[in-house]
Amino acid sequence: MKAVPAASTVEVDGEYRLKREGTSLQWNIADESALEAALRLKDGDGIVTVLTMGPAKLEAALKELLARGADRAVLITDRRMAGADTRATAAALKAAAEKTGPFDLILCGRRAIDGETGQVPGELAAALDILCVSNVERLEKTETGMRLFRRTENGVQELEAAGPLVVSMCEYAYHLRLPGILSMRRAKSKTVEILTADDLELKTGECGLKGSLTKVITMEAKYPGLRKGPKETDLSKATEQIQAMLREVRP
Amino acid sequence: MKEILVLCPHGVDGGLLSKAYALSEGNLRVLVLEGEEQTAEGYGAKYIHTIKTTPPDEAAFAGWLAEKIQSWGSTIVLAPATIAMRNIMPMLAWKLNAGLTADCTALDMAGEDLLQTRPAFGNSLMASIRSLSTIQMATVRPGTFRPVEQKANEPEIIPESGPAETGKVRELSFTEFAGGKPLSQADVIIAGGMGVGSKEGFEKLAKLASHLGAGLAASRSAVDAGYAPFRCQVGVTGVTVCPRLYIAVGISGAVQHLAGMSGSEKVIAINSDPKAPIFGYADYGYVGDWETIIDRLLHLEEETL
Ligand SMILES: Cc1cc2nc3c(=O)[nH]c(=O)nc-3n(C[C@H](O)[C@H](O)[C@H](O)COP(=O)(O)OP(=O)(O)OC[C@H]3O[C@@H](n4cnc5c(N)ncnc54)[C@H](O)[C@@H]3O)c2cc1C
């Protein structure tokens, strides 16, 4: 699960990293879908672990996820991890998954609304050398594995997959439940497990900016779409002009 | 100039091939489906590798690609940012120890380096990115570049056996969305927002879209209100589109929506509120009731049928 800035504008620091401290954070919407999918899949004896990487203050937000029904919460937090690109992020998540697992299934959101790369699930799967099915909007257990409904550009693919896998979920596929009385009570006695780079046996060169294989060289705050074209209030003219523009595109 | 490899195993992306042709000065290697050799040739590809089908096990596909790419010696690898390639490229990047940039909207060469530009955080930031790895990889937003046909380069066509079937992932069925072309491929998109006001209103937009062969899109609020299905949602939590013409009807222009459409070639906004933010992002703004304009357009379209 990734915490993303709740505001619709962001600031960057001198190294072009999104400033996360001091801004209010919320869970990424697609990741909430992933957690709810996990909670629905778990049988009476299943265990759902939530794993995030971010600032130490996320501990409280993770506690809330325990109250919503997660059984374990793990937070990777270390200054050295800051500025990680998707590869360095996947490397950290892989190490944490191996340390806290084994898991039968790893669910992620298909992309985050801040970075919007959608690359971490695939890189994580490759790092763990397991399958990855992306853009899933529904999933269920079968006798031999999982049945997954994957939304593509032009339709929905129904897939069956066997073996451990990473699944990335679409936004709004499942709505995350509210905290329940029982899980709230259970959550009280639980603590969030904290992992640092040392706990994960990651060297400084493998973490954060240093462990990244892409480098942001410039970042400009701008709206590339800003056009400020002329405004017309005469609606007959409007119709004529729109028709002309349509004809240009499809002669 | 450095050779560029473009992976299009799910269908040729002419715009991307054209851009790669220009950046590599004709040093273009591609992987396409069998039967698309001529299309690839038309965009100037020099080496055309073909496979018969794309396997449902995308992890195995990525593994196969990694071996092939090493044997071809490619150091710049591009793919269209389709749903499938956005799953395959990260797995491939990991295996090749390569940096990967998602969903680029501009590419340039600086010597041997590929400069990758992509919007982040709802298009409010444009980041320019360089890879630090030997192999440089990026996915490119479909529709970003215009296709430019080239004189044939007398390409070498190399049929490949493709990855072995692993049986780990099977496709049981595929249900196509009604209404034809995916939004990411539509030349014209008509998008409705809360201003359209009802499901009936959206039916009018759908009717006009179908007359025009256009795609129908919607804002999140309109999807939430049940006017249109979720797959029509454009924006940070929906799809990103860049058609030649985007007509925003009764959409206010929230940043989360702009993120999904502000790369369109031309934008028309129809909104009754002259202060609506969408006008700032439109090439042509029409201030007034959407229904009056759409009814007239429908009428004209039906007359010409
Ligand atoms: C985390 C997050 C993610 C989001 N993701 C998305 C996303 O992916 N996509 C998205 O679209 N939104 C998204 N949103 C929602 C976004 O913030 C806006 O709320 C939404 O886009 C507004 O939709 P709208 O423009 O249709 O509605 P409104 O903002 O209500 O605008 C309706 C417009 O219609 C005009 N109008 C009214 N009557 C008429 C008429 N008769 N004729 C012409 N015009 C008329 C009004 O002037 C107004 O400008 C997200 C929000 C959050 C917080």
C-alpha cells in the first residue's frame, strides 16, 4: 500500500523528489482495492499483511488498516530509502516480502495517483521470480489457483493462473471496508513492525536515489495542456465550427 | 546513431515506430506479430522480428524477451504504454537490470542518452528523466507521436519461435466492450460530465459518438452518478487519452480529469459557466447549454446520412 499526497498539487525538493513530509497523506485508491480483495479472499485461517514504505508517521495510518481487518502491518522506513525509483522500491519490497513472508499472493494497486508509473508490481514480481497479472478488476479462488478478470483497452480477459503471483488491482474494484468493532479491538493489541534498510540487509547503494536506475534531471511545474483558446457564446457559430473541426479530423 | 528496438507484439504503433525511426536515424529494430511485417516496413524498420502469438503468461514472455534482447545487443528498448506492455516492460527491465520510465510523452536523444519526458502528479509536473543503466527503457503513451510513413528500408525479416507455453496462465474467455474502438485509439472523443445531467443526456452523446465513429468518455463524477460505465472514465483514476480531437461536454476541468486528456491534440470545451477551468485547457471554448449544441450537431449528422 502506498501513501500519496491528498492534495492535488505537490511540491518537489532540490533533488526533484516529491515532498511527502508536511503534506497530508492518504492511501492510494487502487491500493485500497487491493487490500479489500485480500480481506475477501482470506479464509478463517488466512493472514493478510499490509506492507508499505514511507515516512515513520505512517505508523498511525497502518494501525487504522489493522482496525479495518488486516492481521499484520509492516512499515519500511529509512531516510536512505528516500527518492527511490520504481526499481529501488521494488528491491526494498522484495526484501521485505521475503523477510516477512512467505505469501501465497501479493496484491498491489495498478498505479499510484502521484507517480502514476504502475511499474512496481511488475518489477516486484520479476524480482521474486513469480507471475504478475495486471489491471485486475475481480478475482476469486479456484481449486487450482486464481481466476482473474483483467480489464484491457477493449474488453475483459478472464484468466486462470496457478502458483504464487503478484496481482495489480484497478481503482474502485473493491471498496475498502470500514473498521469493525471486533477488528478494532484486535488491532489495539497489535504493533506495526518496522523495517529499516539494515533489517532488510540492503546496502546504501541499493536504496533510494542511490539504488535507482533512472534519474530525474529536470522537473517543471507546468500544465502542458494550458491553451486558453477563444471563447464563443453564439451557439450557431459553435455548431458550425465544431462541425468544421470534426471534418478536419475525419475527412 | 544508436539502434532503437521497439516492442509491438500486440499491434504496431505507427507513431512510436516513426519517432524511433527519427531518433535512431533509421536504425530501427522491431518485434511485431506475424502478418504485420509490411506495416512495420512502412515505418522504416530495418530488422523485423516476428512471433506468431503473444502468450498469456507475460512473465514468461518477459523472460524470453530478455534473452532475445541480450542476443540482439539492443540498448534502447521502447514499447507503447498499453495495458499488456505496461506489465511486461517492468518485468523485462528488472531482468535486464535497466531503468524504465513509464508513459512518456516526449523522447529525445542527447548523444547516446535517451531523454524521457513524462507528466507526473496529474500533469502538474513534467519530469525529464535519464537512465543510469546500460540498457535504457521507456514506455510511450499511445497516440503521442504522429505516424510518418517511410520509404522501405529493405528490411530483414526474422521469424522467431516465441516463448514456450508454460501453462501457468490460461485465458478462459475474452468479453469485448460494446461500442467498438478502445478510447486509447479513438481519433475523436466526446466526453460528458455532470453538466450533462442524466443518463438520457449521455445517450445523446453516445448517439453522436456512434454517428461520428468517436469514442465516448466521461468524468469521474458522471461515472459515479451512473451516467456512463467506469471504463469510460478519463483521468488519474481512469484512462489517459490523447485523441486528435477531445470534446469536453459539461465537464468543469478538475486537475484529476485534465491529467487524463490534456495531451489531446485539440480540445473543445462546452460549458455553461464562462469561468469553468476547462476553458483554460481548451483550444476552443463554447459558453452555453450543451444540449442545444449537441442537438444541432446530431441533427446535422442525421441530415447528412
Ligand atoms: C483522488 C481523486 C481521483 C480522481 N480521479 C478522477 C478521474 O480520474 N477523472 C475525473 O474526471 N475526475 C476524477 N476525480 C474527481 C474530480 O476531482 C472532479 O470532481 C470531477 O472530475 C468533476 O467532474 P465534472 O467535471 O463532470 O463535474 P463538475 O465539477 O460538477 O462539473 C460540471 C460542469 O458542468 C457544467 N454545466 C452544468 N450544466 C451545464 C449545461 N447545461 N451545459 C453545459 N455545461 C453545464 C458546470 O458549469 C460545471 O463546470 C478525482 C478526485 C480525487 C479526489
